[in-house]
Amino acid sequence: MVQLMNRTETEAVVSPPEAPVREAAKPVVYDTKQLNLWYGSHHALKNIDLPIRENEVTAIIGPSGCGKSTYIKTLNRMVELVDGVRTSGEILYRGRNIFDAKYSVEELRTRVGMVFQKPNPFPKSIYDNIAYGPRIHGIKNKKILDEIVEQSLRGAAIWDEVKDRLNTNAYSLSGGQQQRICIARALAIEPDVILMDEPTSALDPISTLKVEELVQELKENYSIIIVTHNMQQAARISDKTAFFLNGEVIEFDHTDKIFQNPADQRTEDYISGRFG
Amino acid sequence: MRITEQQPGVSKRYIDPDSVTKRMDGRKVINTVFRSLFFMATLVALLVLGILFYRILSQGLGFLSAEFFQNFASRIPEKAGIKAALVGSLWLMAVVAPVSMFLGIGTAIYLEEYAKKNRINDLIRMNISNLAGVPSVVFGLLGLTIFVRALALGNSILAAGFTMSLLILPVIIVAAQEAIRAVPQDVREASYGMGATKWQTIVRVVLPSAIPGILTGSILALSRAVGETAPLIVIGVPVIIHFLPTGVTDTFTALPMQIYDWAKRPQADFQQVASAGIIVLMAFLLFMNSIAVLIRNKFQKRY
């Protein structure tokens, strides 16, 4: 019943997934179809349809509690760490349903890296932090690990800052550096997609800028999905933006379209700061 | 503008500075009274401990000699030694430490990392804490029924070791659970986020952070097992033994048993021998506890 009611409601407002495109549409990496999610009896995500394309930065914005973090955590099934979570619908990653019983979460998470809200390096050396992913996937060769560590740190634009102290504890770095270490750590597993859950909310403005620049560089090689409650950030760095409200996707379109000419009144209200 | 005057837009004042000053002295006196009260409570505990130490050291030091460690038990106080008991206690530890730590840490890992949060597991968690409060004599009876009789292990090191392991298991489980719980969830998530399995996350992220707390708790629990007497009495561990055990199926005696035996003998000299035994036992415990402190200091909290 709930599903039916919501369905009619969402269909009326969500712009069609194949929104007007100015260039040839890139292949879809993550295709979310009629996703519903409940925490116990709380219906947190309602009939989400969201095609996310390759080599783009997709920003997810919305007020607190709108389900944006829940959604991004569903993409690598991290949300299942919470007890009492139920889902329906499907999320196709490269054509395969991630909720399929035969799809192991470990395999999915090897392809999909994640950067968290609070920098969460391991209490280990910088080197061991970056080498963690490759090591759990069975790489033991010291020379290969060295190369992965350097390449990942360069990729996260922090190599020059830490190359002389790879053996110091990652906790000795500043918050902004720790977050880039975490990004480097995610790069080290050579993912296809990088999920970022408010990666700059705990950082100062300068570190935020560095991470934003980094995101721009990374999209050349990765598909990036970033949750942010900083609308300027979404406008600055993303190609597409999805606006979430009360667990529904209100609008999903090109970022400049969303910010300059939103189709839905609620999107406009949120973006112009009238609520949220 | 006087402060006391009611200003439009300024909130009304409820605290009168004069009466606050007036009551200040009384509040300070009450504070001083309670401080002295608590200091005296501490003093009583310290005093009792001091008297105990003084009595034991003054009585026992005279009997502490190289022979005391080399001799077996004897009817003559001067010839009585602690060799069998000391070696027996070491044997006991050799069984208790691996058995209790393996079971205890394993249970804690299961409950904290693998078990779902449901009512049955909550019940298990709660009962483990309750088990820690069960008297040791009860565990002795359990050991007598299961290990000594049902499994026919007799009053061997193995039977006593298993019983002692059960006795300290709840303490180890609770300590290990707390240490594991203190590891922040976000580093676990970081590990899972890279495709690590639960086991890889436990071995590489959770345990390295939790091991100091786990070891500290385990060693403190083990030192309780060293000093425990009641279960050994119930199991029927003998006191006077004139040989050293050669394996875990041999019978043995332990430090607290030996001390208990000496202390209940009528001759005054044996009271002093008992004191010497207590000194050895206390040194044993102090040694174990200082290892726990060392471990705690060496791996300081890194979060």
C-alpha cells in the first residue's frame, strides 16, 4: 500500500532518469531501481530510482535526515551493519544486483571504495594504512606494495607531504591530511567507484578545498558519488546532483540545471536556503 | 544603568548575589567535612593493609631461605619447604592460562563481533556478568562433578586447571568484551569498506587495538586463579606431596593450599612458615600484576 501511494507521488515529481543530455550519455555504473529501505519500522528510503554514470561526480544533497547518507551506505551495503535494516527493490552495479544472495559484500566493496565523514585512519603507520587494502586482498610482495603505496598517495595528492615519514603513525597528521590518507587508502584497492560520505564536513576550509580539487582530478579515472550538505560544494564539484527529501529523490539532473533552474518548487526552496 | 534595575529586554534575575555569598561558607564547610570523611575511609583500608604486611613480613622473612624453596612439606617447621606448591601453582597456570584465555577471548569476540543483537544474546551477555559473581566453592563443586568424577580426571592438574578456568572465564570474557567494545566503530567500517572479511577486520584492526586491554584483564583474572583455594579443596587436591608433577594428569598441590594447611597447624612455628608462604604467593601475584601494568603502559591508547 505504502509503496503504491509513494510511487504515484514520486512519479509526479521526479524528472525522468534520462534527463536532457548535452553530450553522449556515459554508461551507467550504478542503477538504482525502486529501492526502499526500512530501519525497523522507519521507512528511510522510498522508491529511489537513480542512474549514476561513469566518470562523473554525482552529488547527493538534502537536509539532515533525508536519507542521503543511508543511500550512499546502501550502495556498498555498509548500511547492513545496522541491526534491523530491510530493503526492497534493486541496485544494479555494472548490471548485477548487489542484493543478490550470490553477490558477496566483500567482492562489491573491493570494487567500490568508501571515504567516510570523519577521517578514520587505522592507528598504524601511513604505509600500513595504504597497504591495508592490497594486503587483505593477498598482495604480499614488498616491491609491489611500495609501488601501490606511492601511486595511491600521489593519486590523493599527499605524496609530497608524507613521503619522508611513511612509517609514522597516521594519527600524527592533521585532520585534512588524514582524510586524504583515507582517500589514498580507498584508491589503493583500485576501485571503480568511490563513495564519499560528507568527506569534508570535519575539515577546515583549506583542507576542504584540497579535497574538492582532488575530487575533480579523480573523476577522470573513477566514478564518484559524494554526499554533502554543503550546497556550494555540490555546485562546485559535481556534474549531476540528486536532491533528497524525506527519503525520496525529489529531483535528479545536471548540477547547473538543479542550481539554476530547478523543476521542483521544493528543490528551489532548499537551494535558496528557505529550509533545511 | 544599575544592574539590579529591570531593563526592558533584559531577563529577570533570579539569583541574589548577597545570599549566594552568605551561603558560600556553609557550602565550603560541608565540602571539607566530606573530604576528611573519605580520606579517613582510605586511611582505614591502608592501615589494615599495612598491619597485614607488617605481620606477615616480620613473621615470615625469617623462614625465607634457599632451603624453603628447595624442600618439600615436612612435619618439622624448619625443614618445611614450598617447592611442591610453587611448582604446582606454575603447572596450574600452564593449564589455566591457555584454556581460559582461548575460551574467554573467543567468547568475547563472538559476542561482540559476530553475534546479532537480539534478546537471546542479551540474556547471554547479562548472565556472563552474573557468573562472575558466583562463589568459587560452587565452581569447585562443578569441577568435582564434571572433571574429577564424570570425566574421571581425578584430583589432577588438568581437573583443577579446567575448574579454575571456568571460575575466571566470566572475568576474562567481560574484560575482553570491554576492550573490544572500546575499539571505535569507524575503523571497523574503514576495514569493511575495503572489502575485508569480518575475520580479517578482527585480526588486523580490532585485536591489535584491543589486545592490551584483553591481556591486562586476563592476567588480573589469572592472578585470582593463583590465589584461589576453595575450588582446590572441594576437588580434593592434596596438601602434602613429596614429588613434583611430571605431567598434567599428575596430582599436585598449590600455594594457597599449602598456606592453608600450615596456617591451621597448632605449632606456632608453622604460623611463621605460613607467613613465608604468603610472602611467596604475594610476590607471585605482584609479579603478575606488574606485567599487566607494563602491558597497559606499553601499548597506550592510541585513539
